Amino acid sequence: MSEKLSPGAVITTRKYATIAGDSVTVPAQTRLTHLQFRRFAGCPICHLHLRSFATRHHEVAEAGINEVVFFHSPASALQGYQALLPFAVVADPERNVYREFGVDAGIRALAHPRAMRTALKGYANVLGRRDDPDNAGVGGGDGSTHLSLPADFFILPDGTVAAAHYGRHADDQWTVDDVLDLGRTATGGSTR
């Protein structure tokens, strides 16, 4: 695994294929970029977390922030719920990008009480949704994927990592409000 990235690190521009068949440039050339490294396609914690970003996507976009989400699942496993998300979703089943950004795994992913509570809430939420009759948000993931940890990066258009967060457990990630606050800080308080 590569070293963890710290604020001030600079990443080179790269393109990734999305599960929708498009490509996304990281960092965005004229916008701020929020990279989310999620767990696996059927992760109930990720499902609940990403619904909050989907619900408030207009706020994030209006703040000049480009949202890009990575999963270490194959694209075929992400064609359910994740294909409906209003932002770029990238499949990285070999975890190449995860290693590049120093995103790791560990037993602590599920050992935290908050992670366990949110997982149960996520499963209950997905299983009870009428608009998800096939339970596209649940399932997938082998034993090793359940131990993966989330990570978030906030990247300026020039490639500078303005902020980085490596989750200590499966439910330790930035909220929409955290991302909007980072956007205000990066732009000196102005939004687009």
C-alpha cells in the first residue's frame, strides 16, 4: 500500500471510467473535487451515506464541488442503486486507486459501535424501501471487503490535496455539511 496523503500533497491529473460509461477527470479543472472511497457495492453503511449526498447533490454542485465516488467492486455489481446516483461512480475492483491514495482495511472497520449501528440502520432502510424492489443497494462483498475503511479527499483544481480523512471505522467519513464547509474554506467563504 502507498503512503497516506496529507494536506499539501499534489496529485497529477488523471481520468477514470465511470460505471455510466463516461469519464471523469480528477481533479476537476475548474471546480473543487471531493473524492470518496467507499467500501463495496452492497455496503449498507455506504448506501445510507451516499443517499445523503444524492439528496443534497444540488447544494454540493452549486458550491462548485465535483463529487467522485470509488468502490472496490466490479462495475457489474455497481449497476444497481449506485447507477442511479447523480455523480460519478468509479469501479476499482483491483483497488489500484485505493492503494495510490493509501486507503486501507482492518478489523476496526466493523468493531466500532457506531459502525455496527449504522450498518443495521442501513440494512433496515434498504430492505424497507419500496423504490428498491430488488434491494439493489444490499449484497455483494466478500469477507475481505467488509474490513475495508472509507476515506475522503478534498482536492483543488491544481491537484493540491486541501484536506484528507482516513476513516477509523466503516462509518467514519465526511458528511455533506463537512464537504460544504471545506468548499467555503477553500474558496475563502464564497460559493459558486
